[in-house]
Amino acid sequence: MNYNFTVFDDEHSTENIILAAVFIAIDMLTILGNSLFFLCLIILPPDDRDSNLLLMLLAVTDLTNGLLIMPPTIISTFMNRWVFGNMICTFQCSLNYCLIIISMLTLAMISCDRMIAVTRPMKYQLIVTRRRIKVAIFMSCLQGVVIGVAPGFKSWVVYDNSEKVCAIDWENSGIEGKYYVASAFLLCFLLPGGLMLINFIRIVQDLKSTTCKLSSTMRLQETKTIRSLGLVVALFFICLGPFSITKLIKIFSLESIPSLLNNITTIFHFMSSANNPLVYGILRREFRKAFKQLIGIRGSQIQDVEIQY
């Protein structure tokens, strides 16, 4: 199999050092946050819901990103060239795409879980069963693997110095590359993102329909819940939207994307893995209690904020 990769021998620059420092900070937050998140999921008491399996998958996916994807990027950014060879370059590209896809699909599945829990609470356990969750997890992982490894099998992988990761050779992947990127954009970003948006709207509508029957305290809680759900959806599009959209631009446009924009998309992509433990774990009451148990803190000086995702 003939692999291609690009090597850059320019001197270290201040921009690269700053960018590497940003990546290091994000990587540390990702590893620490997802490790604690996963441990909290383990020590939580048994729940009558099985949806924590989705949160475990999200934590493992993000932790793998922090352990295997970000470190080579940090070193390559600092060195201003790829130093790990063809095989590792192909591995990073395939694993990176695989993890991104699984993460996006998992976020969509979590939004479906929360939508059912809010809008159909009496039938939740009948609809969301452990078997169905396991099937959904298997299908998302299968889709991630199939789409993620395709560039490696097609020998499309090069080190993209503007993105600071190994990626598709946008100029030489041909018509197959266009079909690949368009299909991945539709199946792995547009559909999950649209599903999250629809679920958010349905949850907001359901909560607002019951607001008039609630006390002022409960109304305030519902307002906080809606804002939290909005934050979840917004972070999905902010962190993963630029990464996905720029891939379409690169494969279908002859004009190159500025290096600064490529760097920003990579930062946002990495930030998604650091944000998820906060949004889906630390800000939820039961996870904060588990976190305090992990570090030996008793009592709380932080006001509880219940997030429904």
C-alpha cells in the first residue's frame, strides 16, 4: 500500500509554540475531565436507566482522543513537521475520523434519550431498553470504523500542516474523495446535528407547555434546563461545525483555506472532547456528588444546576 505524507522543515515559530501550548492545555483538560467523568460513572449507584452506557461511550471516545490523537499533534506542531512516519500518520487519521464520528453520533443518541425521558416519561423504560442502547452503540461504532478507515485503505492520507493532523489529501483524492466527504458530512454531522436540534425544540415545547402549572421555583428550574439544553446544542455546532464544513470546502473548492482558520477548526474539534465531561457530567447534580466522593469532599458550596442531557 502506497502512503503519502508531507514533511515540513521550517524553523520553530512563535505561532507554533503558542498553538502547541493551547493543544497541551486542551489535552490535559480532556484527559483529566474524561478520566474523572468515567470514574464517576463507575461509582454511581445502580440506576433504573441504562442511558449511562451512552455517557460511558462518550467518555471513552473523548479520552482516547486525548491519549492517542492530541499528543502526536502537539509534538508535530512544536516540531513543525510530522516525525512519526507513514503508518502512524494513517493510524492517526483513521482513528481521528472514527472518534469524531462516534462522538457526534453518541451526542445525537443522548439527545434522543433525553427527549424521550422528558416528553414520554411514563413510557421511557419501555422505549429505551438496554438492548436497544447496545444496538445503537454498536451501529454508531460500526459506522465510525467503516467511514474512519476508508481514507487509509484508499491511500489518501497526508500530514496537513495547516490542520496539524494527518488528514485526507484534499487535492489528490479525486471524485471518490468528494463522494466520501459529502457522505460523511451528511451522515455524521448534518443528520446528528439536525436530530439534536429537533429534539431540543421538542423538549422546549414540552417544558413550556407545563410551565404555567408550576410554582415560581419550578419555573426558574425549567428556564435553567432550557438554557442548558441550548448550550449543549450550541457547543455541538460551534465545536464540530467548523471542522465538518471546512472539509467540504477543501474537497469541493480549489481555493485553499487560511492556515489560521484551519488551526481554529482543530482547536474547536479538540475542545469538544474537553467540553463534553463538563456539559454532560460535572454540571449534573449526581455527577458532582460522585466527583466529591472521588476527591473526598463532603457537603457542597456550589449551587446545584440540573442539566437534562
